[in-house]
Amino acid sequence: MKLLAGKFALITGASQGLGRELALTYAREGVRGLALVARSKDLLQSLASEIYRIRPNLNVAIINADLGSSVEVERVAAVTLAACEGRLDILVNNASTIGPVPMPYLLDYPADDFHQVLNVNLIAPFLLIQNLLAAMIDHGGSIINVTSDAGRVGYPGWGAYGISKFGLEGLSQTWAAELAKTDVRINWIDPGNMNTAMHREAEPDEDPTAWSDPAAVTDIFVFLASDSGQHVRGERLEAQSKWRARLQKG
Amino acid sequence: MGVVDQKPAFTLPADLSADRPPERRGLSRDQVRLLIIDRHANSFTHTRFDRITGFLAPGDLLVFNSSRTLPAALIGKARDSALTIEVRLAELLPDGTWLALLVPSSPKKMEELFTQGLIVDFEWDLNCEVLKQDRRIPRLWQLRFSKTGTAFLDLLYRIGQPIRYRYLSAPWRLSYYQNVYAIQPGASEMASAGRAFSWKLLLQLRNQGVESASITLHTGLSSYLDGELDRQHVVSEEKYSVSEEAADKIRRTRNSGHRIIAVGTTVVRALESAAAEFGGEVKACHQYTKLRITADYHLQIVSGLLTGLHEPEASHLELLAAFVPPEKIYAAYHEAIQRRYLWHEFGDLNLIL
Ligand SMILES: NC(=O)c1ccc[n+]([C@@H]2O[C@H](COP(=O)([O-])OP(=O)(O)OC[C@H]3O[C@@H](n4cnc5c(N)ncnc54)[C@H](OP(=O)(O)O)[C@@H]3O)[C@@H](O)[C@H]2O)c1
């Protein structure tokens, strides 16, 4: 039996990078349906065509939205709730923006950009969880927030992005505490260095081939979303660490 | 039976309309006031909503309506004329068309403005065709939109606004019209009896052993913007669904002798309709109901009701009379007015136990 059989997942930031790989992997692992969110409609549509090649009849809802706007987040929630018929099992808050590049010092950071980065990377995950919890709480579910090393250490130049991830880690911890007695579990994963558009833009002088292919870090996202990961809750995990030895039971 | 009289049972002072959500008047969502009417004693209790925990016992079952509020008001333009029309969605019909209230910008008579085949254009390339006037509720028209399903829902959320009434102090955003536990998008207006539940309170009740279940009944319009029609309080035919899981919980609660408490009159209607359908038992179903519950209706399932404070026109109160005699409701309402309780979707609540 496939690890995610019967489950419905919402993945934000699915148009490219890690989110795209997660969508393909979840489709292969047997999900019942997917809601995929990003701004670029064309990229989402071509992803959907690729998914249909793997799973011709999969229920895929493409939601074209800017998560920087809370009104748009409400639409994302409503369309997801309709698409999943009221039962959501997996929510992956993956969408992120790095903010202006080249990355300015916080001292020089334009206030509007600061707001936008927090809106996409922190407020949107907060609102999505808040709006979708009702569809998870009765039968249990897995929420995964995608964080970063920059959410633990204040690197110069990583400004609003890093601060949004600090916020996301705090959000995850608080939510884990509030949901402790329910069957909804929340964990947050640092995927580690990956060769994606965002990272190439952030560090144009580095060699991207030294970073991991995003397709190589999806297994922990499958594990946590699946029933095998049911005992793991309230944890910060690193995708490129030896997590399996520690987390896998038996 | 005083309750079916058409004369108002009491007068509601205009300043007792909640013009803003509790969160915007210094309260948390669950701190609105709660008036408890004891069905079996002659006394009322005035308390705060979050203290409801003290009035519910382990094993009691709260039944919620999981319908989620739509931004159901859309502004469009009649094709080939300058007429602006506000479309208020009332009900999704089985064939994918909608019944809707059409509010024109012109004072002309409706029948002169709206005709079969009229096309109304909205932003984002959405349009609808007017099919026909509804026979039961002539203020409503049947419309066919150019999109259906989630594509329509997506556009509705881009174009629409929540339906709002005149007593509000500001055009509150859709998120204020949402119950925290709402799931299926489909309500024209918020099923507001449950608005005061916060997650904190829901989790607290759960830990206390109070059970919960949900049904879905997409609430329609509370007003057709027509005094006469509104006074008649025509009960439209509504679709409801009860899941296997909810039916099971209801069965178990009844067998164990605990109370089933409806959160909102829509839930009373759904559960009692299901019971009427299946010989006194609630089974999983997707059904339509025309059931009208009045003073002489014998409730089979529901023993308690959490509801808002209703309009003075007696017909609005008739369902409550199935729980307690009208005189008792009026007496309680008089106290509520004296104590300056607030009416409408952002207002205070009434629990009948
Ligand atoms: N790459 C790394 O080395 C690395 C390291 C640590 C953590 N991470 C984290 O991993 C996650 C995935 O990043 P990635 O490297 O895969 O980045 P990516 O390739 O740039 O992908 C980011 C995704 O987020 C979406 N997105 C951005 N802004 C959006 C908005 N306003 N509204 C909706 N969607 C928006 C993008 O879609 P559209 O542009 O189409 O909207 C895209 O699908 C992020 O949370 C990131 O912080 C990455």
C-alpha cells in the first residue's frame, strides 16, 4: 500500500523547487487529491499535466494566488475545502519569498518588502492553519512548515527572510503546544541547502551544484505526512540529517 | 397561540443591533453575553458565553452546522444597459444554477428590469444569464453562471463580498463572518449561532468530555429586502447533509440518555427533518427539507438549542416555541432588552436547555 493512500494534501509554493517535487512525490505515494498553490498559473498547469501522467484521474486543484494577501489566503482555504470535500489530511506551508535580491542589510531593508516577506512566509502559514484546522481536527492531520537554517541564526543580509523563519519556528512551537491534545500534529522541517531558483538568486556567487537536488529531500515530507510518522509531533527536523534512524519506529 | 400572530411580539430598540464583531468592541469572540432559558424551570440565567462549560455535561453532544460563509454578494452590470445589479446568492440548485436576489441600482419595478435571457457581467470575465423568476419567493431569480464548481468558487472569492446589512458600522471583512469550525463553503450568510465558539473553548469542551458532531446546511438569505416578504419569513426548501459519523454520534448520545444540543436553528431543522424522514432516527443522508417547526411540533432529537436573539416579528420566533412556550421567550427577551443584549450576527446569544 502506498504511504499516502487516501490522503488529501495542500502544498503551497508548488510551482517550482521543493514544492513541485513534493507534489510529484505525494502523487506517486498515492494521495487522494492535491491542492497546489502559487502565483504562476502556467507552471502549476504544466505540473498538473505531469501529475496526470503519473495519476491520470487524480483530483488536482490548481489555485493561482498570491499568499502575500490575506484575502487571497481566504480564497485558497475555501477552494481547498471544497476540493478536499471537507477533509484535509496534510498541509505543507512551503511557499516562501526571499525578498529583494541582492539581499540588502536589514539596516537598508525597504519597509514594504519587509511586510511582503512576512506576509508570504509567516502570516500566510498562520492564516492557512487557522482556516483549515476545522477540516483536520476530527480525524487528525499533519501540518509541515518549511523553515530554514536562517530561522535559527541571524545571518547578515538574510534580513526579513530569516526573521520570517524565526517567526515561523515560533508559530510552529506555539501551535504545537495549543494542539498538543488533538490528533493534528505540527512539525517544521529545514530542508537544508537545495539547488533551487530561490537559493541561486540569494547566493549567485556560490556553486549551486554543491547543493542538494530538492527531489532528494522529499522522503522526510512523505514520512511525516504518512501514518508512519504519527508519533512525531512538535519537532524541528532537518531533511539532510540522519532523521530516519531517530524517528522511524521498529 | 401567540406565536403565529403577525404583530411584533416586542419592540427592539435600534441601538441594540450589534454593529461590529465582539473582537472590535473590546471582547474576545467567546465573551459575548449568554442568556440561558431553562426549559424545565421558570428562571433565566445571564452569563458570559465562555462560561457555557459550566452548563454542559460530559456526554452532551453539541451539533454544529459546518457550512462556511461565501462572499455571496456580487456587483455586476446588465449587458447592453447601464444598470448596476447586486446579485445576492441564495441557494445552489441541484442542476448547478443559483437562486439569487437581484438588487438593481434603479428604482424601477423588478419585472421591468429583469427578463429571461438578460446577461449580467462581472469582473474576471464571469457572467450569468437570468433564467426565470422563482415562483415561491418572487424576489428571487434563477441564474446560470458561466462557471461552475471550484472554478466558480474561485471567482466568487475574487469578486464577491459578504452580504451585509445596514446596522453595521463598517463593511466588515469576510473573515469576521466565519465560524472557527466552518468547513464546506456554501452559506449565503453566516450560521451565526456558533460564532462565539473559539478554538480555545472548543478544545476545553472536548477535554471536558462534551462531544461534538457536524451537519451541513447552507444557510440562505435572512432578508429579501422586502418588508412584507421578510415578515412572512417564508421557509425555503433547503438541502442538508448528515454524515455517517454524525448519525452515529447522535444515536450513541440518545442511547446513553445525554442531551443533543443544536448550535443554530438550521441544525434543529436538519436533525428533526432527518428524524421525520427515517421514522424517528437520524441516519446519514443528503436530503431536502421543507419542514416548518412551530410551537406544536414534537421535537424528536434535539433537546437544547443555542441561537442568536431573533427579530420581534413573531414568525421568527416560532421555531423557538417548539422548545419553550412563547410567553417564556418573550419574558426572557424583555430581560435581554432591559439588560441591553445585542441582536444580529455579531451579537449576544441564547441557550435553551
Ligand atoms: N533552497 C534552499 O536552499 C532552501 C534552504 C532552506 C529552506 N528553504 C525553504 O524551502 C522552501 C521552498 O523553497 P525553494 O527553494 O523550493 O524556493 P523556490 O524554488 O523559489 O520556490 C518557492 C515557491 O514559493 C512560491 N511563492 C513565492 N512567493 C509566493 C507568493 N507570494 N504567493 C504564492 N506562492 C509564492 C513560488 O511560486 P510562484 O513564484 O509561482 O508564486 C514557488 O513555487 C521555502 O520555504 C524555503 O524558505 C530553501
